[in-house]
Amino acid sequence: MKLRDHAVGTAVAAFVFGAATAGYAAEDREWSYEGPKGPEHWSEIGSEFAACGSGREQSPIDLQRTHAAEPEEIEISWQAFGPEVVNNGHTIQANAPAGSYTTFDGKRYDLLQLHFHHKSEHTLDGKQLPMEAHFVHKSAQGDLLVLGVFLVPGQANGALRTILDNAPQSKGTRKVEAAIDLETLVPDDSAIFRYAGSLTTPPCSEIVSWVVYDRPVEVSPVQIEAFAELYPNNFRPTQSTNRRFILFGF
Ligand SMILES: [Zn+2]
């Protein structure tokens, strides 16, 4: 268990999440990251994807270090586990068994899965980074907490190695017995960005409390290449911030 002091201001109370019942669950309509089913057309694919076009609190966004926030606590309580590694046609995802959770804003969110994007979805002061990991959590009420971590070239990461070594090369699932420690994919002593947003894939439901870490985590260039061979381009472009507050601080 790691305790991290993180910034979340009193303005958090002003965030209003979309209906917790909005479906983020599997919707099998085909979509992609380019061409006629690409991000600019997601809202036309079906009425259940309407938020992708008309939503006012969409993700990802460009993050700027402007609104300093009062510190608040985020506490990650993840156990090491042998993941179920899924190639779902849009990304490589590692499903977590029950038992890992994060407490944020005094509320418990259970870890469901993590997955990756190449290149990053959020940008930092307009700059896109090589990769981004998303740790998806869900509360008992149905709203989501996603922790976003930028991945940059450097030392290899053992957890990512286990996931990539076991990733099916086409759509499919593989159960892995070897336990991985996901906390090695979260930076220590990092400031965070905090804002209210959405899923970055259809149906783009606006039910996500986003926490994105300012400091990146290193993975090896070979690991980035290995992921990019499977998914060279699985990021949604940044969306308008509109009138949202983006809080930043330690
Ligand atoms: Zn994601």
C-alpha cells in the first residue's frame, strides 16, 4: 500500500458527474481510431454514442499546470495479481481480480483493469507523450475513477513486460499466473491533474473522475515498439476543455 498526498481542491465539490447509469459497458458496435469509423465519426455510429459528439465534458484534454489546488489524499491499495491479458481489438488490457482498490475523495473505487494507449491521449502543455496507461476503477455507485500515467522511454518495466509477453497477437484472452505489481507503473512524488471527464472510447460516457500524474514512468523503447506493433495509433485526439476546472498540485 502506498500513501500519496495529492492535490484536489475544494472545487472538487463543484464537479457534477453524468448519470451513473449511463452505459459504459460493452457496446459491440464497430468503431476504430481512423477512417469512416474514426473518432470524428463516433457520434454518428449510433445514438448510444451521441455523447462522443455532443458531450461538454469529454476526454482526453490538454493539461496545463495552471490551477493550483489544495492537497488531498489518494490512497492506492492494489495487490499483486496474475492478470487476465486481453487483446480486445482496440488495446491490450490486463483485467484485475477483485480485491484491489483506490480511495479517492473519501470514496472507494475498485480496480477493474488497466490498458494502454500509443501515443498518449492527454497532452501536457500541448505535447503528446509516447504512451499512456489507464487504471480503470469503479465505485459501488457506478461512477469511474481513472488514473492516467504517461510512459516514456528509459528503463524496462517488469509489469509491462509480463503483460506484453502474454498479450494475444489478435483478439483473445490469456490468463497469466505470474503476479505483477502494478504500483511500479505509478510514479512516486508526482503532482497530479484532476478533472471531471469521460471515457475516451465510445460511448464516451461522462462518468469519469480523472487523475493524471504529471511525472511519467519509464518503460523501455523496445516495450514501446512492441505495443506500437500491435496498436500504433489507439488514441483519441484531445477534446475541448469548455468551462471545466483542471486542478493541479501535489
Ligand atoms: Zn484508456
